[in-house]
Amino acid sequence: MKKTVSSTRKYRLEMNDKILNSGFRDYNKFFALDNKAYVDGALPAKIKELMGLSASMVLRCNDCIFYHIDRAITEGATREELQEAFNISLIVGGSIVIPHLRYAFEVMDEVFNETAHSENE
């Protein structure tokens, strides 16, 4: 990964804060709606994050791929669950998803490595 997990998270938080405090309230409404979509409901948050991940891979959005992998792992997703979500993305999206599959593997490894490192401290 060109950026570290922590720097990507930091950038995302800083820019979201800038956007949400811009005074343009429609951004806040959309962000709230987006956030609400991924909380536990009839489907657990982990499953929703895996669904968001698959959609992001098919739509080829690396920023979104990072976010949903990070969140899915936070919600308890395993490597095997992530890989099954990756596979669904590949089946639905076809070969154009392969570069994003490479990126997803890289992110998955980085997030799991960071998580293991922080648990050992």
C-alpha cells in the first residue's frame, strides 16, 4: 500500500470533518443516511460492510474498498469471509475487478497486520 492504514484513516477523518463542517447541510444528511445503512438491523453490521465491500469492488472505488475492509474487520470479519466477499465481487464484476482484488488483498493484509500489532502492545 502506498499509504499506511493509519494515514488513510486520518485523511478520511480530516476531510470528512472539513466536508461536514462546510456549512452545506445536504452533505450532513447524506453522511447520516450512509452511516445509518451500516448499523446492526435485520442484517448484522459485519454483513452490511461485506455487502458494501462487494459493491465497492464492482464499482472499482479503492477508497471505498479500504473503508469497507477496515470496517468489516472492526466488525469481526475473518480473512475467509473477506475472501468470499472478494470472490462475489469478481464473479459479478468480471476481470475488470482483478486490479481492485489485488488492492483489496493488500489492504486486508495491512489492516490485519496493524490489528495484530496493536493487540500485542
